[in-house]
Amino acid sequence: MLVSLFPYWGFQPFFYILIFLFIDKGDEYQLVNFILNYKKLQFFTQGCVSGVIGYIMYYICASVGEFDSVEDLVE
């Protein structure tokens, strides 16, 4: 299940396609549970985790630069 938490390279959709192929499509509970779990995981990995990764990348880009002053940015 940890593979499904990785938001890059299509692991998450591939993992849930495999789960979808193995569940019983006639059982309404399994289908609803599958959809809810997929949407919860999608919100977490593509929303929260991507937001944190984006914030960290922005912080590193903004604070760790090669420029010492504003004049260096203009040149």
C-alpha cells in the first residue's frame, strides 16, 4: 500500500487499476469503498504532499541563491 502514496511516475493510478481489476464489480460496497479510498489518497498525495514539496522547492530557490545583493540580480 505504500506504493500508492508515491505521487510521481504513475504509480498511484497503476496501483488502483490493479485493485479495480481484482474487486467484485457486483458488490456496491466494494465499489464505493474503492472510489472513496482513491479520492482520499488522491487529495493527500496530489494536494497536501505536492503542496509541501512545492513550498520546500520555493524556499530553497528563494533562500539559497548565487546572488549577494539586488544589484547582482539586475546584471
